[in-house]
Amino acid sequence: MIVTPIDTGSIGRINMPELAVRETTQTGPAFMQMLGSAVGELNGSVVDADASIRALAAGENVSVQDVMIEMEHAHLELQFAVEVRNRVVDAYQNLTNMQL
């Protein structure tokens, strides 16, 4: 059995467009802008809940149900923000502990 060597000059480059690195253009808001707006919304929710509690305590015509709904809404938003922060910190720690 005779094995003929392969001529590497005759093998062309394989084009794989789905794996090609594409230049990304920034069409959406920057990460810091999104983060800032999310923190702003969270702050607004907490401020609204605080204002409702103060109005209820001052004896204004505010229903207890509305105050509880605003408080729970602010609490859930805060829990979500804390969980996102925890996940980001965990991902960062995983990246820094990777061996190259």
C-alpha cells in the first residue's frame, strides 16, 4: 500500500462566515446608562413607597392597601437589584479565579 503525501499548497482556506468575528456597532444605550436608569427607577419606587407611608402616618386619605402594594413593589424591586448584584459579583469572582 502506497500512501501519497497531501500537498498543503492545494488546500485552500475554509471560510466559515457564521464563526467570523463581526464588528459590533453600538445601537443601544451604554451599560452604564442602563444601570443608572435602573437604579433611578429603584430609587423612585422606594421614594414613592416612603411618601405613601408618611401620608398614611399623617392621617391623609390614603388606603392601606395602596400603601402595602407600593411597599411590596419597592421591596421586590430592591430584592431583584440585590440578586442581580450578587450574580454579577459571583460572575466576576468566577472570571478572576479562572486559570489561563
